[in-house]
Amino acid sequence: MSQPTHLVVGPDGHGVTEYALALAAVADAPVIREEEFSSAPLPAGFIHTTFTDHLFGPSPDEAVDALLTRVSARALSVSFHDIPQPEEGEERFARRTPAYLRLAQACLDSGGVAVTNSDHEAHFFRSRGVDVSVVRLPIPRNDSSFAPEPGTVGVLGFLYPGKGHEDLIDDLAGTDYRLRFLGSVSSGHEDWADGLLQRAKSAGLDAEITGWLTNDELAAEMGRIAVPVCAHKHFSASGSLMTWLGAGRHVLATDSDYTREIDAWLPGRITRVAPAATGGWRAAVDAFSEPGPADPPSWTWDDVTAQWQTLWETRA
């Protein structure tokens, strides 16, 4: 029972879906692919899925109920993403927490595994009595030509509230810096994105949202950025940060439990910026210096998959 069937749920391009597809591909695993979660029968044997509640049901409890009902008595392996955290708001945190704990415990009770992408996320479960494992996100190497345009400050990834775009705009107001947001706007946040550009304009800043980019286009646009930034307000694990690191770039990142964890794991790769400091981003951007990209850290999909395989073999 060392190799599960992978149930991959969600639209193409979604970060959680892309993680699931990449893991299945490197593991050379059988895949059931669904754009939307269904109740179709599953094959006998061990099942693995990559979970964030909104892809599996209209509410966290309904999402967990639907998944557990469908899996039935099979052993279940889950990669947990978008772990509940207090910063998301008291009501939402209280609503999501029991569902995630229930699903993680069900995985362990079934003879499967429950896994997060960081120690910070694992603490959410472990502090509540559920002993999950940790497999860090991969650092995908990408060939990004280093040709920074002076004065450019870049944020990478899907655009939605909570990633600190507003903080950057407010701190850099009245300067000559150019903000470039590399990625597309998450569905449902189009009005917010329009307001973001208007906020930048009112602050006297030039700001641009590139829209969706192919991998080659993204690598090229990353190379044009002089100051890479991950300004997330609520880190738990970040594919965006890993993508910058995979290009060998040094990154300004919001100080948090998660970025302290990454800083300890990969010393010298990031500069942590105190989010509460007035003008903190301005000071950090002004002081930023990067003579060129370093050799990217070595933590590939092969490493990630090997760690998953060990978990499946020892727990299933």
C-alpha cells in the first residue's frame, strides 16, 4: 500500500491543484482528476489528496464530511494547505479549525498520513493534539535572467487581499519606485484589484498588474525586478517565496513565524521586515542591495516526493 491513488481536485492554475498535479507526476502515481469535487466511486486502496476546504465543499464541515464519506474505510493521506490561523479573523478561524482537526485525525485513524508544508502550520495541529508530519514546499529551479530594472519592486503570485500590496503602496507613496505585481487577479477580487491600482495612483506611484504569465514569461519578468518582495500579512507556507528562491534571488519578506522558520532553514536568503514598523517597507527597499542571483537552494520535487514516499511506506 506504499503508492496511493491521487485524487486531484480544483481548477488548473490554482496553487493547491498545481502542487497536487506535480506531486502525482513525480511520484508516477495513478490520478483521478476533477475540476470540481464529486461523489464518484473511488478505487479500492490507499487515497491521497491535497486539501483546502473551499475546493471540497461550501463550508469547512461540509467539505470534510464529503471527503470522508467518499473515502469511506480506505486509508487516507492528505496534504493540508491554507491552514486556519487567527489572523484570518476570529469567526472564520473558529469555523475552519474543527474541520481541519477532524480531517487530520481521521487520516491518522485510517492508517494514512496528515501533512503540512511547514513547522509553523504543523504547530496548529500539534498544539491541539494531532501529530501531523511536515514536508516543505519544493524550491523549483527556474532560469530567470538577471536584468533588474532600477526602481522596480515586485510581488509574485495570484493577487488577493492579505498579501500586503496595500502596505507596500502606503510605505512607498511619493517615491519613484515602480510596483510590478507578477500574476493574475484571483477570481472574485477584480474590484479590489482595480482599487489597488487606484490606491497606487493616488499615492503617486506607477503600479502594474501583469496578468497571467507562462513559466517562461514569469521567469523573464522576475529577472526584471530589482527588489523582490513577499509582503504577505499572514504567512503559513508560500509557493511565491519558493519561486523567488528558486531563481536564486534574495527576498524581502514579512517577519513572521513562517519566515523565521525559512530563515533558519536557509540562512542568508531572505531579509525579514517587521510589518508593524511605520515605513518598514520603505526602509527595507531603500537599503536593499543584490549584486546578482545566488545558486538556488537544493530542495527539489524529487526530494519532496521521496519524503512523501517514506511517509506512505511507513504509515500505510
